[in-house]
Amino acid sequence: MKFRSTLVFASLFGVALSASATDLVIATVNNGQMIQMERLTSVFEKQNPDIHVKWVTLEENVLRQRVTTDIATKGRQFDLMTIGMYEVPIWSKLGWLKPIVPDANYDVNDLLPPIREGLSYKGKLYAAPFYGESSMLMYRTDLMKKAGLTMPEKPTWDQVRDMAAKLNDPKAGVYGICLRGKAGWGENMALLTTMVNTWGGQWFNMKWQPQLQTKPWEDAVSFYVDLLKKYGPPGASNYGFNENLALFDQGKCAMWVDASVAAGFISDPKQSKVAHEVGFAQAPVAVTPKGAHWLWSWALGIPSDVSPAQEAAAQKFVNWATSKQYIELVAASEGWGLVPSGTRASTYANPNYQKAAPWGQSELHAIDTANPNDATLPKSPYVGVQYAAIPEFQGIGTQVGQYISAALSGSTTVPKALAESQAAATRQMKMAGYLK
């Protein structure tokens, strides 16, 4: 099996075969923390000369499709996958993942409980968290001061809209707010689901009937589309996490609601023009605080059908990349403000991190208070804050994301987008046997 995975990678990417080392092929997302991990892989390889790590780095939507297809069809292209809290419980139940085997120095109890629980199945860890996150509001303190505005610690979406109107200055190249518009269940729908939650909505009621034409959905999506059309950047339907991060770094976003992991990057003078002019607040709320901010972890999981040699190599890499020691390695090479956060209590307790990451306690509070088991005002049959943890959600969420992205771009209306979303979700839930 070792020769097979090496041969597959070599045929796809033109690399030379090696008979002396175990080749470990890792699929990951093109986020800053993962690219950072790639840069530091040489440290791992020096410590483990019998393992040769090869990376396949993909855009978020593409990664989700590729790893899901690969593990479901036993394609064996990847020996280690970057997956999240949506996939882990579902795939573990299906027997698609190997349990993580922590080494003696790993300290599983140091992992934050909400993150550890979200990556476990029946009490066993099936993926190790590389970084964890919630969502938060990031904003330009200099622009707020100039406009005579004060950001509340816990703002409402109405307050955000009013501030966006005053901060919007497209002639100067500054937009009042940046939000995810790119279609995808983990892109625009991650943000929009938290908005629907806080407006009092849900994906499915207790009978598994889709709820996409209810008032909370109509109110939340209409608010979102109107907000971005009036005060967001042109072409917002093409912007996901990385695109908005680049805009904020360039000083073009007055406010941005997104993953808390972005805080380190927009506060880094090496890549952000506004690094010293950034403030942080909790994710905005509307009708209820329930489900207003998400909970996520990008984690490393091992497919269950890897060979013994690949599994041994993968377990070693997982233990290295998600350890306390790795966090210290990043701190030494990149600075404490850029370490992978959202995973370990010891990170937040470290005085060096506290000094370098003024957003840290806000992030920790958001992670600790996000509750995947109680994220909606009406009772829901599913687990998850910004997703519903059922296998069918990936397809439903992607399709709904496309309809809403079309409404944002102006090619359809919000009512029509939600009607099409309701019909598509109902059709898929009937096919899956949830509905008669």
C-alpha cells in the first residue's frame, strides 16, 4: 500500500519515487495556518528522516469535495486529511476514520472541551485539532474614532448596519463591511446560518422539514443581502474567507465578521497595513444570542483504510502538528500572535500569548459559549451551530449557498432564492428518507 500511495501521488504530481522513506500525502486547505504548517514540515522530517511529507493544498470548497469523494470511494489518494467538526462524527460512525493515538507528551486533557468533544465519537478522538475558532467582529479602530463611533463589546446586527452606513467610503477605497459571499456550505452558509440562528430560525424542525421559507430566514437573508449591496465591496458574491482577509489587510474593510483565526493575520504588521488599528468584539446578535457565533476546528484525520506504514507515519505527524511543542515552534519562528489557537487551554494561559493576542480572551469566550447541541431558539433535531451534522447537509448547504449567492449578485431575488432552496432541501430530505 505504501508503494501504491507513492505511485498515485507521483503520477498525479510528477514527483520522484522513494524506496527508502514512507511517503505521507496530506490534503489541506489553503488557509494561512496550514501554509505555515507546510513551511515548518522540514522540522518534522529532520526529526523523522524515514517519513517524507507531500502536500496537496486546495481551496476550501475543492478540498471538501476531494476528501469526501476520496474517503467515500476508498480512492486512497490521501494518507492524512484536513477535515472539521462536521465530518468527524459522521465519518467516524461510518467507520471511515482511524482513532487518534496520542503519544505520552500529547496531553489530551489540555484540549478545549468544546473542540475535543466536537472531534470525538463515543468518547474517542477521531481527529486532532490543528486550530479551533469561533466567529467574531473585527473592525478598524481608527475609522471608528474618526466617525465618532464606539463599538459595543456585544453589538447587534442593527448597530452593525448603522455603523457600516457611516463608515462606508467607497471613493476612498473603504467599504463599511465585508462578509462572506462565495457560495459553499462552509463559506457563505457558515456565516448565514449563524445569522439565521440569531434571527430565531433553524435549518429543520423536529420533523426534519426544511424551514427556509420561514420569517427568520427571510429576515436574516434579506438583511444580509441588503447590507452587502449597500455597504460591501463590489462583487461580494465572489468573496470568501481568504478574499476578505486580503481586503482587510489592505485597509479596505471597516468591519468584518468572520473566523476568529483571522485576528492574528490582520494584526500582523508583516502582512496587514492596518495591524495597529484593529479592534475586536463578539459576533453580532439579533433576536436571540443562541447560535450567533459558530464553532469550528480544522483538524487532521486518518482514513481507516491506510496501510500500517502510512498510519504509523500519520499518527506521528498528527502528534507533532497538534502538540504544545508545535505551538512553541510557531511562536519562535512566526511570533506568538500567529500560533494556532482555539485548541489548548495552555495557549490562552501563556503570558506571551496573552500579550501578543489581545483578542484571545474574546475568542476563548466565544468558543466556550458556542453550543452545538443548543444553537437554535426553536428545538432542532440536529447538532451543529453553523451546519446540521447529517450526511445530507453538505449537498443541501452547498446548493442553498449557490441560490443565496445568486441573490447577492442580483441575478435572482431573496424570495425566489429561498423558494428554490426550500424545494431543493425538501427534495433531498425526501430522497434520504427523512420525509414521506
